[in-house]
Amino acid sequence: MEKVEIARIFTFGCANRRDIVRRLMGTSKAFQGLTFADALNAYRFAEISGLIDVTEHYIVVYHDVA
């Protein structure tokens, strides 16, 4: 599987998934034009598909190009 990074956010101040999705909508071009519901569904899909790397300080969202 070949992955391309589409978003990287720092998790400082993010208490839950809603905070993460709102921050993605404000910073990532891949999430900017989406409604909150669509952005949440895209984030959940990425979680299920293994396209998110979570560390202690940040979250990286990838897109599968294969």
C-alpha cells in the first residue's frame, strides 16, 4: 500500500474526535470544503483503513494512492 500524507495536526488541545475533525477542517485542504458530517465520515474511514498514524504529539492522515 502506497500512502501520501494529506494532513498533519498537533493534538495539543484536542480532547476528542470532534476537536480533531474541526482542526483538520481548518488546516487541511483535503478537509476544508467538507461539511462536518462528511469530514467526520472521512476521518472514520481513514481510521478503519489504517490511514492514520497517532503519536503523542500529532496525528497524520494519509491517502491510499494504490
